[in-house]
Amino acid sequence: MNELTETIIECPYCGESAEVLINPEDAQQSYIEDCQVCCKPITFVVTEANNGDLSVAVYSENDTY
């Protein structure tokens, strides 16, 4: 079983910081979750580096990635 990775993101809409849990199985995928503060949809893009570290980028609906 993979452990969840805790990370802090900044909402692309309201700018508030939020703590999120990232599943390593989500690496190389994107998904949408609503902001915990303003409830707008955030696109999460999870990537995994060669050394296994996860990185998360967040985008608004209208951003391209």
C-alpha cells in the first residue's frame, strides 16, 4: 500500500493555502477537486521525478497546462 503524501497548494482562484493529500498512484495523472475555501474547481497535475519525488501543479479551469 502506498502512503499518501501531504502537500500545501495555493488555490489559483482565491489564493488561499490548502493542505491536500496526494496518492502516489495518481502520478502522471490529472484530476479535479474543488477548493476547500471558495469551492471552485482546481485541476491537479501530479508528476513523479526519476527519484520518486512527487510534484503537484494546480491550475484554474481556464489555465492551460
